[in-house]
Amino acid sequence: MAEVEKLADDLLTQPWLSVRIGDSPFLLKATFSDTAYKLMLWDHNSVWWEEMNSDDLKQRAQELNKRLKAPVSAFCRYLREAVGPLLRGGGRDPLPGFVCERAQNLLSISLRSELSGVPFYWTFRCTEAPMSMVRTTPTPVSAGYCRGQGDLIRTIYR
């Protein structure tokens, strides 16, 4: 559990990055370790988040990739590499392999690719962040307000 708590602290220090997933613009911040990850997305209306520890990762990996056997650290490393282009450059162009779907209180971001030549599937299943988390996390709006309105506008429309 200490690793997930460390990820939460790391997430607070990460900047919000402008990204496109499918046709949808977001601001994203994420942090990965060898056996866990935590990410937050802002779609200009809500803050979405997902937190996965080693047991959660293992269970979802088995659920989505029945034929693929690998240690949790391999899945987490691969996910970090797949999300890496979003975290490094953000950008206006959608990243290939990612699809975004919304259904009620769930934001699903699916990835279809290959891991060691075997089809690999992953779904980030983000829920709306609880109000307590939103209050303690500098949102893009509050962070932009602190830096100045011009920076916020450039961040949103980048």
C-alpha cells in the first residue's frame, strides 16, 4: 500500500498535459511504478481517475489477456511505455491504438497493441474523482489561475 501512497504524492507534483485520445481532448497526469499506476484526466467538465495496485493489475491483465502470461512488472512497464508518448509530448494528434468511450459514470480508455508479438489489450477504467480528491489535487483550473489566465488558456487550447 505504501507504493500506491507514494504514487499519489508523485501524481500531485506532475503537471497537467494536453492530450488527445481518439477525438477527445483531455488534460492528463499519470505516474507509474513497477507494480502500480495512478492517473487523472480532466475533460473540461469532470476529473476522472484510476488507481491500480499489483493485485488489481494482475486480475485485469488475466481478464483481458487470457493467453498472455507475464509478471505484473512487465504489464506495468508496457503500459508506462504505451502511455509515454502522451506524457512526454501530449499533443494534438491522437495516439494510435487508444480508444475513448464514456458510459454514465465511467470513462474507458482502451488500448489494443502487441506485447512480445502477442495481442495485448488494456482498458483504463476511470471513475469520477471523489470530491475530496478534487479538492486536494490542484486542478487545471486552479493551477492555471495561480500561473495566470494566459497560461491556462494556452494549456487548454494547445
